[in-house]
Amino acid sequence: MKLFYLIFLAILSQDISAKPSYKNYKVYKITPKSKDALKILKDLKKEEKDFSAFQFWKKPIKVGHDVALMIGPEIQQNFEQMLNDSYFDRRVLMKDVQKAIDNENRFWKSNVKNSVNWTVYNTLDEINNWLESLATEFPSYITILKPGKTYEGRDIVGVKLDFNPGTQKKVVFMESNIHAREWISSAVNTYILDQFLRNTQTDIRALAQKFTWYFFPVMNPDGFVFSHTDDRLWRKTRTSYGLHYGADPNRNWDYKWMTNNGASLYPGEINYAGPHPFSEKSVKVMSEFIASITSNMIAYIAFHSFSQVLLLPYGHTKEPLDNYNEMMGIAKVAMAKLEAVHNTKYTFGNVGEEMYIATGTSMDWVKGNFHIPIVCTYELRPQFEKPGESGFILPSEQILPTGEETLVSLIPIFEEYEKLHPST
Ligand SMILES: *[C@@H]1O[C@H](CO)[C@@H](O)[C@H](O)[C@H]1NC(C)=O
Ligand SMILES: *[C@@H]1O[C@H](CO)[C@@H](O)[C@H](O)[C@H]1NC(C)=O
Ligand SMILES: [Zn+2]
């Protein structure tokens, strides 16, 4: 009963025309203590739409497993009553989401040309201008790539980094911000690119020079711009679907698309898979580009946030397929190295076991179609278990430490792989 009342209120409070403010929105950590409690959360999840007054930041998976749920002020009281019994453990992780947003990027200034220096989160234009500046500064190593345009007509911009273009090397692809609101992902990806160009440490120089690298910091430019200009929590593309906008560009790749209900077929939902695989123009463009460089590819690394998990293929099943066991061994060493930098703890496993069934991801498409040996996804900081952490809204002071630990963890990934396959 209460659940339906809550949903009714949530639907009433939708306003899809205004720029959303998240003033007094709270994020709760809720742990369902029984199957019935889990079912209440799962039923609520089914009612979640793009502009609902409640949004799951971590969805319900199983009994005893934490959920993160953002709740608007209009329905907080009903919600707290609904959860007020022995079914749930709950605590408030964030008291005011808008305050966290206002504070997140406070060093960034709209009236100046902000450089990409990892003390602020940058806009798409700032990132693209910075990539162009690298091509000017390092003309013999850096090539600008513009494989195509988005639905709204923006260029998707990346770079190729090759310290010795005369010799053929294995290829590594570095992907980020396919999900628009996960700003830390492009900040870390650009940090790694910059370190490869400037860091003089021996192990980093060796790694940078060993491969031909492709960096695409913003895989979903339309959504990324929208997350800066309109809705900080936007995740999808901006393709028009009737009354709704956007599909989830990381549920849209043509591998086991929608198998085992690994996404949604309803356009108003946050994980809408699109009407068919590769319906999203940015995804189609990038899939064609990536397919053209897979013959020599050794690794595909994607950055997302949040949870502090290193994810391996696949998302359509929990089965340990392909070189899962080998990658689990590599992940163990790499995540220990990551933790040693700033004491940041990661877990690791395939998407199906660590998160939930999710299909149509770029990672699974690359692995399943091209059998690339090293394929993984970082779900970066925070873990979002403790009050004071803020989910997608990671304060910009944490960009540098997140970049440092992530960079360090890349070295053992390739070292461990090479120990197992000395010919590479
Ligand atoms: C539920 O809330 C009421 C007040 O709204 C309170 O009196 C009661 O103790 C609460 N019950 C539990 C189990 O927390
Ligand atoms: C980085 O950029 C911001 C915004 O443009 C600026 O305020 C800050 O001083 C810069 N920091 C460094 C270390 O250059
Ligand atoms: Zn993501």
C-alpha cells in the first residue's frame, strides 16, 4: 500500500521541463534484510523513470546487499515511514545532493579558459582544446582522431599516442565518459594520457612506449555536455525518442543485446538499450572505429564510476568465460598495487557476479567479437558506503589521487599478462 502511495507522489512531483535542482535530495544507503524487503525495492525500481523523485544510484540485487537510493524532499517522509520497520537497515549517505554538486567543481570558473590540470572537472570544449594542444606540443607522437559525429552533430574526439610510429606495436584502447555523469572517468583517462607524455619514471615510460594507445576521453559528447549544462545526473545519449531522450550507450552494443533482460526496452528508463543495437549514432561511429583497430589489439580498458570495482566480461551471465581465471589472477595483483597508493580498496569479478546482469556494453562487445585478451572496466571512486562520500559527485580534490592510483595499477596488468604470455 505504502509503496503505491509513494510511487503516486513521485509521479506527481515530476517536472520534465525545468532544469532539475537536487536541493534537499537525500541519498540513502538501504540494506534489505529479507526477501520481502528486497521485493519492495525491486518493485520500486521498476517504477523509476528519468525524472522520478527517486533514483537508484546502486540498484537492488540481493538480500544483505547495499542499495543507494536518492529521494526528493516531497516524498522523504513517506519514504522514511515505508522503511521504518525491521525490514531494512538504512542510513543517510548524502544530506543534500545539490550542495554536493555546488561544491564538487568549485575551483572551475565559467568566465575563464580553464586548463586541463586535474584540479577541476573540465567541459567538453576544454578537453577537446587540450587534446588539440597536445597534438601541437607533441606532433611526432600524438595524432588527433575524429571518427565521426554524434546525434547532435558534435565531433567525437580522441587521440592516438605512439612514441615510435615506425615500429608496429600492440594496440590499447582507453575509453571513458560513455556514461555522461561519470565525470571522474574522463578526468582519470586524460590524467593517464598526460602522464604517459610527461612522467619520467622508468616503469611508466616503458609502459607508454610499449604500445600504440588510443584515448577517447568522452565517448558520449552529447550526454556529457547535457550533464554540464542541464542535469548533472544525466547518464544517457540525447537521441529523441518521442517523449523521452536518450538511450544508455553502454547497453547499446551489438553483443548479446538484451539477453536475459540485461537492460530496458522502455525509453523513459535510465538503462534504455535503444530500439535496436547500435541505434545510438555515437556508439555506431565508435564501434566502426574500434573494429578497424582490433586486429592488433591487446587491451580494451573502460572507465566508469562508481563502486571501486574492477569488472571483467561478461554481463549477460555469471559464468566465468574466456580467460576469466587468468584475468582474475591479474586483477588481484593489480588491485593490490592500486590499494598500496592511497589505501583505496577494490573488489573484482565479472559484471554478472560483481554487479548484475547487464548487456550491450562496449566491453562485452569487444571481448565477445574480437577475443581481445585484456578487457576490463574500472568502476572508480568512491565506494559509496560511508556518509561523506558522494557517489557520482566526486569532489574535484579527488581527481589527482584517483588518477595516481589508477595509473599505478595499469603497470601490473600488463606485466602480469606478459609473464603468462612471454611472446607479447
Ligand atoms: C516508526 O515511526 C514512528 C513515528 O513515525 C515511531 O513512533 C516508531 O517508533 C517507528 N517504528 C520503528 C520500528 O522504528
Ligand atoms: C587549475 O585550473 C584552475 C581553473 O582553471 C585554476 O583555478 C587552478 O589554479 C589551476 N591549478 C593549477 C595547479 O594550475
Ligand atoms: Zn557507467
